Amino acid sequence: MKSKFLFALSLTALQTTLLSCGLISVNVPGGESTTGNGETTAENTETTSGSASSGDLTADWVDFQTENNKLSVKFPGTPQTESQTTPSDLGDLKFTMTSYTDEANTQFFMVSSVTYPVDPAQYDAAQGLEAAKQGAASNSGSTILSDEASDRFGIPGKKLVMNATQDNGEVYTTRAEIYIDPKGPTLHQILIVTEGDRVNSPEANAFFDSVNITPI
């Protein structure tokens, strides 16, 4: 399950945002959803299982909080944290990725949080989010199925669903939420990758329902 493809897919949104860094201020349209070919769509991809059912499902899950104490989430098993280094306009940046692989159900859960060493006044969060979306699709060979603006935690964000086909014909679908806190600026990334299109399973919904981000 945890193939090179999954590692690449889980890191792409973060790497692309770091590379672009949002340092050049531009106006990026927000609030619309787009398909992979750029057409707007009214599709709403936000799906949650409801707080009661999610709470029941996650009762025995593992609590996790990022090093900056700004993002908390529950994993269905004990997660592993790995350090990564990625190039950016500011030089090599180090960050951590925390993930859990559910081999039995072919599901991969991941969160990451990183603050950029730049003046928040010089950072454009909308540009960073757009670059992350486009780069994640391009670098992983994925098709964007849905793109929805989100301010769930009071900071700019996107909810994405995309899929990609591996050389052996297997299809993997990614459901992701990416947020950039302009006051950091800090990028928060939450995602799940599944075989097929089971990104709205009870476990997936419970995972996203359990997320809490505290703005700076």
C-alpha cells in the first residue's frame, strides 16, 4: 500500500506550496469549484459522518498533535512521524510528516504542518493554495475531481478530491484538505489516500471530522 506513488502523492501539495511560497502577491479567484479541466461546477464535496457517529468510531483512536500545537487529529492506529527536507525559494526547508497506513483496508492517513520563514505581509495565501492544488495534480499524475474553497477553521483552505492510475492499472483516490494560516504563514495539510474511490468511508469522514486547527 505505502508505495513510492503514495509517498510522492502525500508530499506533493506540501512541496509545491513551498516551492512557490506565495511570495508574489496576485489575485486568485476563490469560492468556486473546478473540475480537472478547469470548468466550474456546483458540486459540493464536503461530506461528514456527523459528530456523534464519528465520536463513536474514534473512541479508541490515537490522539495526535503537531509540534507547533496548532493542528490536532485522531488516527485509527499509532502514526509514524518522518522528517523531510524539500527545496524552496528560501533554500532547503525541513518539516515533518505524520502518517498511518491501514493495510487491511488499503487506506493511508497523513497530516503535516509547517511555518514558512517569511514575512506574513509578503505572503499570498490564495496563491499558495492554488499552486499546491495544481502541483499536487501535476506532479502525481492525478486528475482533479473536485476543488472546493473552505474556511472551516477561519483561515483560507481548499478541499480536494483527485485520483491517479498506477502502471499496474490500480486507481488511487486522494481526499485532502489544505489550509494556509496567513499569520504564520503556516501550511496545514490533511489527507487520506485509498484504493478505488472509498474516500468518503466512515473512517475517512471520522478522520477529517476529528481535525482541529487553531489559527495563530
